[in-house]
Amino acid sequence: MASKKPDFKRANILANEILAASSALVNFPANTKGIIKEWSDLKVLSFKRAHEFGIDIKAFGSETAVILCKNGRYIVFYNQNDPESRIKFSLLHEFGHYYLGHELKEYTDEDDAEYGRLEVEANCFAAQILMPEQVLNELKKRGAMITVDFLKKHFGVSEEAAQKRIETMGKINYEWKSAEEKLFDETILFKYKSFMDSILPKRNRITWFEDEYDMQRERDSWQIDNRSRYGY
């Protein structure tokens, strides 16, 4: 049986709900641990504390983060030696598996296609929370250049995550999105307005006219100075 395709729509909608309603997420870089605590009963622990649960981190199968069930409770273990930017993505990725209702089990080689689909969905979920599409599009409208360095600086993500986000958004046509996917757009833009203004304030038509007028006066003064200087 062919494996299902990743459900990007559902991953984005659930991420949007958190972006709109979370009291732990009011600015960027995102408060990853706060989000997980607010929206789940997951416990978050570093690799170095795995021994407290009798777990050998060498058996994790991951060098970044993993989600396991111990004594009836799910725990996300993460590599405390990773850069903070990578830890944030890793934690939200594992939380994504849990929040999206993925079956949390050990996948075999025969499950490669299914495992790959779930990984893509979790990545999509994490990327949307860390670098919301609505916010990036608005900043782009304001004149910001959405580069890898821009995302690293303002959203606290790794170079790899930033590059992947840029590539992914380059394939997205906003007009194709459903009304359900756009449901929280206005709320998200309103909620993070202060953050966007701190990067690049939105210019209204009056401000634009005043700026353009001042710039034109300055250009005119240059022309007058040059005419006087060269005897035109």
C-alpha cells in the first residue's frame, strides 16, 4: 500500500492555533519550552538526565532529541550540548509528533516511507511556529529581505532551518491556501505587530509621501549645489 503524502495543511493549521492563542509565545525567538509546557503534559529533560530513568542515550538513535514513553508519561530528551537554535527546533519537532497525534513507536526499515512522512509533518509544524509564514510575508511586504542571516538574527534559528524555510516558502502560493488555513492570519499579524515593528515599522501613505518629499528636496539641493559649483 502506498504511503500517504505529508499533511502540510493540518500541520500548519495546528501550528497557527498555537501561534494565535499561546500565552507562552508572544515574541521571537520563540519560548520553546514554555510552549510545550503550556500545550501538553510532556516532560522535557536533557540527555544528561536520561540516566535517572535508566536510559542509555546511546540507544536513542538520535543525536539531537527523542520522545519516549516512561512509566506512562512521554518525555522529550534533548542534547544539551547542541546550540540553542538547534535545541529549539529539535524540541518543537518532537513536540510536533506528539501534538499531531503521530504514532510514537520505534519504526523499522519497512516503515521508512511512513516515518519519512511523519518527519516532514513535524518539521513543517516546528518551522511554522518558529518562523510564521504570515509574519515573514508581512515583513517582506514592508521591504525586508528574508535571508538566512535575517532569520537567524530575528528568529533565533539555525542556518539549516533558515535555509530550508526559505526554500519551502518559495514553493508556496498563498492564494492556493484554504479559508481554514487563513483563519488565524489576522490574529497572528495583530499579535506579533510589535515584534514586526521592532524590525521594520509599517509605513503609511502619509509617512511615505513625507519621506519621498524630503528625499526629493535633498536631491534638488544636490543639483543646485552642483550647478553653482560647476557654473551651470
